[in-house]
Amino acid sequence: MGKSNVELLKEGYGNFATGNIPAVLEVLDSKIEWTEAEGFPYAGTYHGPDQVTENVFMKLGTEWDGWRVTPESYLDSGEKVVVLGKYSGTYKATGKSMVADFAHVWTVRDGKAVKFVQYTDTALVQKALQE
């Protein structure tokens, strides 16, 4: 038997934390629907790993110092997994740091993430972006 959905996502977050983006992308289905929250700097819905890389991962990696996604708990309900945790980082353009809670709602089927929806306190993130 393969990994549970929670194990798969824990591994994915671990790979993100170490900068192993190719391993993170392996968790994503080729047609993943990835939604960043309205009010977040990269808000929108992206389709497929290439769009996620270009519109989210590359920007996090180039626009922030020390960007961290720290999961604190995983709530498993089968193909849906909710991950609760904290974002932290310093926005390079302003030098301002922030910490914000997040909830990520994942849908996982057949060992691949097919959907991701982000919920976060975008006001805290926006404060870091403003001069």
C-alpha cells in the first residue's frame, strides 16, 4: 500500500522547506487546480505544476527572504486534508517581516494532489508589502 494522503503532504511540505521544488512538484497532479487567496500577492487560480511554479513558487523564492511555510497540524478526512500552520518571511522590497496563520485545503486522489485552496490572513501579508 502507498503513502497515506497525510504522509504524502507531510513529505511535500518537508521538501518545500528544504527547497526541493522538483520533489514538491511530483506530488502535484498534472492538472492540479491551485487557488491562492484573494488579497494574497499571488491571488488567483492556476492550473498545472508549471503555472504554480511560475506564479507562486518562483515569486515566493525571489520576492521574500526566509519565506517559511510551517505546518502545525493535519486534519485528515480521506481525500480532503486540511493543513493548519503559519507563514513567515521578510518581503525584500520593504524589509518588513510578517507571520500569518494559514489553512490549506488539499484534495488528493490516487497519490496526487488534484486541488489546493489557500486561506490566510491576507491583511498581515499586505502590511509587509507596503512601504
